[in-house]
Amino acid sequence: MSQPAKPDKEELSVLTFDIGGSAIKYGLCDIHGNLTAKGSQPTPNKPDTTVDDLVAALANIYHEVKANAGRVDGLAIALPGCINADGSMRTGGALNYNYGVPLADLVEKATGLRPVLENDAKAAAAAELWIGALQGVDAGAVLILGTGLGGGLIINGSVYQGPFGSAGELSAFVHDCNNFSAATTAEAQIISATGLVLRACQALGLEYTFTADVAHRQLPIDGKKVFELYHQGNEVIKQVVDDFGYETGKLIFNLSVVLNLQKVAIGGGISAQECLIDAICRGTEKAWNTNPNSNLKPPLITMPQVEVCHFRNDANLIGAMHQYLELHGYL
């Protein structure tokens, strides 16, 4: 399909999407990363959901925003999974129906605009490196705590994709763990918003059903309830959050062993909870103080600075915009 004439960069208005396992967030973004017309709606993710349902939801949002705003110059989408150069999905992360589908083609057919697609955590890393918490960092990382664990790596001052586009897929890290449904489990079940809820369910003795397919999970509480209990002073949940912070700290330590990280930014919806960020900072210090080489002076592995993403839950939207600007020659 033909594309509209390239607008002046100061007038550019791109509709950016952040597709997660539970919600589609969106907003109009300008050249400076400012967002307007923000909104969200549930991600289509029932047992019988197909990619057509997702595309229809994106198209409906596009037409509604365009009708209200008067114009949309382009589309940029951050979502889980590995993305091929032609805009097709090699993997789909938490959205099983996205595996192997030509998503960019389908969205273009539905909207008339060819979208720029980027992995969600890499988008967040791009946003934070561009105008956020990781500006000027040579070696850093973004950890996105959502339905799974998103990872974006900064190497030599750039977001690292890897030769097959799968660098930073931290959800696939393997744990030896007897606390969950199997002795060996993926990092996504430990360090993520989902992992926090699973840990809370076990600590509170609540029954739950966990499957790799998000649509079939049955969890009796959610992250909001976990932090509600935390702020009510529930000692069991306080320990859960502390343990979660330590697990995250150990991950940061291991990444630093390989990448010599300067700074790590924490994102995702639950990153808005200051108590969680505090727990991760404490857990990171504990990981450094309890590793086998902790007595070496100076330390063998330098501890990076840990902080919340500057753009918090909007990082993926702004990072998608960055990728659009880069691909279309605005940067």
C-alpha cells in the first residue's frame, strides 16, 4: 500500500502500541517522546483467540484515535517475541497466536499504514537509552517485569539485537527451583509480575493453575492485590517481596558478570511500586555481598546502579517511537 508523504519531523504524530499479555496500551507520540491520546484495553487472549482478533483490536484503536486526533502519520508497535526483518513474528512470547505470523502485513492491510515492530523490552531499552535513565550508558540493561520477563541489553552504547534478534530473551533463563510446578523452571516464572503473584499464592497457601499459555492461567490474586496486602502490613507478603528482590538481584549480578553493567533500569507495571524497587536494590546489594568473591577488594564485579525506568510504564511506547524515527531517517 502507498504511504503518505513524509511529514516534517516537528509535526510528526505516530500512534504507538505496547502489546502485553494482559493489556494493549497506546498513545500518540511526537518527535520528542511526548505522549497524548493515551489509553489501554485488554489484550485479546482467550483460548480461541487468533491473530485476527489482535489485528482487529489494533485497527479499531487506530481508526478511533485518527478520528479524534485528525491525523496519524505512522504506526509503531512494541510486543513480546522475536521479530524478523520483514515484520513477521518468529516467536510470540506470551501471545501464542503470534508465532510465525506476518503481523506487519496484517496490520498494514487493516489500517493502510505499515507498522514498525520492535520487541517490547528492546523498545524500553531504546527509550531509556535515547532520553531516559540509560542516557550515556555504554553497558546497561532494562528488566521489564510483566506477564513474563523482558530484557533489553545495551552494549557499546547501542541496543543489542543479536544475530538472530533474540538477545535479551531473559524469560528463557533456566532455574533449578522446587517451589513451583517443576524442578526446573524458566526465569519468567520467577522474575516477573506473574512470578511475584505465583510466589505470593504459594506463601499464602492459595490454589492456582499455571500454564505456559496465558489464556489458561487461573490465579486467585493479581499484582494489585499483592501490593495492597503489602501496604496493609502483611508480613508474609513483605517477605515475598524481599525474596523477589533478592532473586532479581542475583539475576543482575549474573548479567553483570557477563556484561560489566553500569546501570540497570526496572520497568513494567509493577515498577510503579517504590517498595518493589527498594526491595530489588536491597536484593542486588545482598547478591553482591553473598557471592563467593564478595571478600575481594576491590570487588571482582562492580555493582551497577539500579533504578526505575524514567518512563516507567510508558517506556515501551516511547521506545517503539524511537525505532520508528530511526527506521524512517528522523534520527
